[in-house]
Amino acid sequence: MVKNVLPSCNICGVHVIDKVEPEVEKEGIIKEGKYVNNVWICNDCLKK
């Protein structure tokens, strides 16, 4: 499964990637995020 190789958000644990297709993001399994200070953080956690 692809999500087994994806990094996870360091805060909430959801699978993160830098670009997600809208259809995939709607499922909530993989979210868009950024690699900041050597950790992945999803955009939702970045906003908090």
C-alpha cells in the first residue's frame, strides 16, 4: 500500500505529502503538508 511509505505529520500522525490531489485529500487519509525543521507537518497543524 502506498501510504505505508508516506511520511506522517509529527503532530497529529496523519500521512503527509507536499502535493495531494483534491479527490485524495477529501478522503482524509493523506493530507498536504510541508517538511519544516527536519519533520513533516500537515497544513492543518501548521495553521494551529
